[in-house]
Amino acid sequence: MGLNRRGFFNVLAVTGASLAVGKKTVASPKSEKEIEFYGILYDSTRCVACRTCEYECAAAHGLPEPQPEVEAIRKTDETCNTVVNTFQTENGEVYTKRQCMHCNEPACAAACLTQAMHKSKTGPVTWNGDKCMGCRYCMVSCPFDMPKFEYQSTNPKIQKCDMCMERQQAGEVPICVANCPAEAVLFGKRRDLINEARRRIYENPDQYVDHIYGEHEAGGTGWLYLSSVPFEELGMNTHLRHSSYPELTKGFLYSVPSVFVLVPTLLLGIHQATVNNHLKVDDNDE
Amino acid sequence: MITMNKEIQLAADRGGKSIWKFLLSELKPRGKWLTPFNLISIPIILVGLALILLRFAEGLGAVSNINQEIPWGLWKGFNVVTGVAFAGGAYVLTFIVYILKVDKYHSIVRVTVLNGFLAYMFYAGALVLDLGKPWNIFNPIIGNSFGASSVLFLVAWHFLLYIVAQLIEFSPAVAEWLGAKRAHKILSGLTLGAVIFGITLSTLHQSGLGALFLMASEKIHPLWYNEFIPLLFLVSSVFAGLSMVIFEGSISQRVFFRKISSKNREARNNMVQSLSKICAFGMFAYLFMHFLVFIHGQHWNLLNTPMGYWFLIEMIGFVAVPMGVFFYASRTSSLLLSRVAAIITIVGIIVNRLNVSIIAFRWDAAVRYVPSWMEIVVSITIILIQIWIFRWVISRMPVLDEPPKWANNSH
């Protein structure tokens, strides 16, 4: 039985589809849905800005105790892993806790050439000082500017929230969650947290803006935010990509093996061609 | 017996001295000490070395103005990212000479490779200064710390391998200097392999240095950030490297006048003309790519802002204008105009690389990064030491002048 025109096109279509599907499965072997990350839901409508989390976090991580009187809007730095900021909005004072977002696909971990920045299987993004060489490429890459470097130290560390990795391994919740008097932070599986956040928005539509910050930002983050005002009013970057940052370098990284095969082959080919040419010219000269 | 004979013969090549005495005598300075270059460079280098000590004693923050939001400063942006672009001449010229077999450039390939090799060595040096924990620098190379998903991991590996490739490319000159004939034969045989390997590595890490910034998509001003940064970096490294070859050649020709034979001197002028043409075409391709990226990005409204004016200055003043001058210079075979264009191009490349890595990086930050005087002195120190070593090698090894007669036979 010969292959007629229609049959040929069918074969083409099937091959093409299988190629496309095959590529898709290869490109994302670990989709976010297969892995259950733990995360934390922060509800700014419940936060009372008591800054207990700041004090407890500093104590638990051996960092200096925070100042009692502080400016309304601060950034985390090498001496504090989390800050609670106060914003004046149309809904009155609204508070926001800031810390590392623990992205599902963190730019810092993809940037790290020693795997010192590492996304653990349970969710926290942690830093390993024995591997880090202090190049600060994680800081260049992080869309939230969260890794902080000890510039004044001769043996510097990268400081940032580690979602209390050690406490989690011991079966405890992160220190900020354990000590929040207002239950503004909730620890759990990320998927459950998103459902809980949706439930809160659904049941109190007047209290919340219809947006869970961190559900899609930067391809999804471990920390999720609820707010009564649009997030840009809380100093959150709302112009971030909704897909992961490491994806931006995938094209380049995937091209490397092909370059390594194609370029030397091409060069050798040209070299061979010019070798013969060269000999002929020499013969003519002599 | 044979080895003894060989030793005697080698010793004859070195003027009858043993290898250690020879090396010792070669370490001594030659010529006048009190040249203007020495008088200016020695104090700067001394201050720079003191600042480097301070940096290791007190931490990076003691000398550098880099901060939590702009973590890469002058040492990374200028000495590393910009320096590598200028070292691009080595892979372009080895391609022309060893792959395309265009013999007329043969006399400048060695000096260019030497330049590239030294640039890479000092780029590594600047990197070590900038690392917070430099004692962990071998982690990505040994042990279980392969961050294979990192662009920087690739850049680091390519860089390391390329240093080795360049060393092999240059090694025949070292063998000629030491009079090691056997080694010379073996090392010359490795050249083609090293060249092919080196060109491949160069394409990957010239573009890789651009790819480093791909993840900083919101941090770099949209006029400079685009997904084609790697390609733009690669294309611009061609004319950046060749402009450096033209510029460096014009200085070498004056400083090392006696080293270059009159035949080569004439050939060099002819080369500058051809290199100018290559630069002009490269810049045309680069400009065209930028134009496409710009149209595609739809950033017309951004042009009428201070950053937009700065972008136009870079594109017109430092790419389009020197491109035109290069074209005109190659037409009229004007050596002077070629050199002028090369200098404008070099400044333009510095502007471009600093724009991507520092100036347009977090252009909206509340606290702008301005390098401290100490960072600038250290940056200059690195370059000056590089020039010192370059001069030392040039005045001892057969780089600019013809190799010894025995070396030609084994080619």
C-alpha cells in the first residue's frame, strides 16, 4: 500500500504533534503542580504592625535586635531578614511584611554557579556558606532584591529569610508564624494556602482586592499576599513577569551544546577547504 | 649523551647560560627606568596594591561603593565585562589567520593572542578581588557544586578553558624565547586544535557575558534590556576586539619601533585598512540588529527622556559615527582616521558595557552607584600591571619581531 498525499500529510501532522508534545515534556520535567511546596500566606488586613515577627526572626537567626522606633518604610538588609512597613492609603494605614519570597523557580538559585542558593524540596530557598564564593550574581538576578550581602565583613554571608528551614525540618512552623499574635501569617502547603486565600476573598469581597500577590508573580512564590488595597500602593512590584525568571536564560543555556557541536565542525570544514586552496597557490608560486 | 648535547645546544641559544641564570637575567628591567609611563604608573600601582590589601583586611565595603541593590560595580562592569569584549580580537584574528588562512595578518596574531591572554588573566584577577569569598573560587570547578543551570557557571568554565587555549596558542613564542626546540614543535602542533576550541569558547562566553543580565529583566532600562543581549554582545566583541588591535598596534608601533621590521611596518598599515572595513561591516550589522530590537520593543516614547538621549548618544555618537569614519578611512586608506575611529569605538564599547552592567542597571534606584576613587584606582592598577607584563613579554619574547630562524622550519 502506497502512501497517498493525504496519508503523507497525516503522517507529517502526527510526527509534528509528537515532536511538539515530546519537547514540552522534556522542557518542564518538574512542573510546579507535581511538587508540594510549603509556603506562608500573609494577610495584611489582619496584620497590626506589632513587629513581633521582626524581633523573633532576629533572635532566631542571631541578628541584632531591631530598633523600637523605625521609619515607616524600610528595606530588609544584611542585619534584618524581614521588615513590616506602614503605608498610608485610602483605607487608612495598611501594613506589609517583606522578606524573601521563596519563588517556586528562584532566579537566585538558577544564577548560583555553586548551588549555594538552593530551592529545597519542601519550599524554602536557603544559602550554603561553604559553597558560596560571594559573586553576588544572585543579587543581580533576584527580581525582589532579597539576598543581602555583608559588605563590611571579610568572610561575608548572604542574608535573607530561610523560612526557618531548621525549624521546618524539626516539624515546627517558621518562627514568625509561631509568634504572630494576630494570625496574620499562615503556614501550610502552597496549594492549600491559595485555596484559603481564595476563600477569604470570596467570603469578604469588600475587604480584599481580588488578587493573590505571589500566585503568579515571578512564576509563583512561596509567600502569598492578601491586601485591602492594590499591591502597588504597598510598595510591591506589580510589573514582574508571570512566568519564572530562570526561563529567560533557558534559550541561551540550551544553545550551548549545539554551539559546541556545530561551531568546531564548521571551523574544521572551513579549515580543510582553505588548506587545499593554500597548497595550490603555493604550487603556482613555485 | 643525547640529552647533554641538547642542553649544550639550548644553552648556546640562550647565550651560554643555564636556564635559571637565563630566567634571572630576563627578570631584570631593560632600558631606561625614568620614562614618563613608569613615573605615572608606579605610584598608581603602589596605591592600588595598598587598596587591595585594605579590601582583603576590611571587606569589600571598605573600598567599594557597591550596595545591596547594585551589587556589581566597576570591577565587574569595567574590568570583567568590558575587558573581555576588548580581548575579542584574539578569537577574530585566530579565525582569520588559522582557519581562513589569510596570511597577511600573521605578523599581528601573536601580539593579539598575548593581549587576549593577559586580559583574561587580569579579568580573573579583578574577579577574585570582587568575590566575597574568593577561597571558594574552585567550588564550581571541583567538588559537588556544579551549578549547571547558571550562566555564570558556563562563563566561568569557558573562561578557564579559554585561558588554557590561549596559553597553548601563545606557547610557541615562549618556547622560542627559551630555545626549547622540541617543546616548540609539539606546542606548534597543538595550535590548530587550540584555535578551534578557543573560537568556540569565545563565541559562547562573549555572548554569555551578555546572557548574565537576562534574568535582570526589570532592573535594566528597557532601552538596553532585550532578549538579544547575548547576540549583541557577541557581534560587538568583533569590532571591539579589532578596534583594540588597531589602537594597540598604533601604540606598539611607536613604543617598540625597533622590534618591528620595516616590511611588517608597511604590512601593518595595509592591515589597519582591512581591519577598518571589517569593523565597519560589523558595526553595521550591530546597528541594524539594535534597530530591529528597538522597533520590536516599541520604546519610541522612551527616547524623549534623559535615558533616551543617553541611548541615542551611544547609538549614534559611538556606533554610527565611528562606523562611518571606519568606512571612509578604509576607502581613503587613511591610517589616522582608522585610529580615530578605533578610539571612538573603544570608548563606545566601554559606554555600552557600563550601560548594561551599571548605568542602566537599576537606573531607577533611589541611591545611584558611583564608584569610589579607591575602586577607580584599583581598576586602573589592574590595567597598568597588565601593561607592565605585556611590555616585559614583548621586549623578551619573539612577539612583534620575527621568530628565530629554527622556529620557522617547524611550522
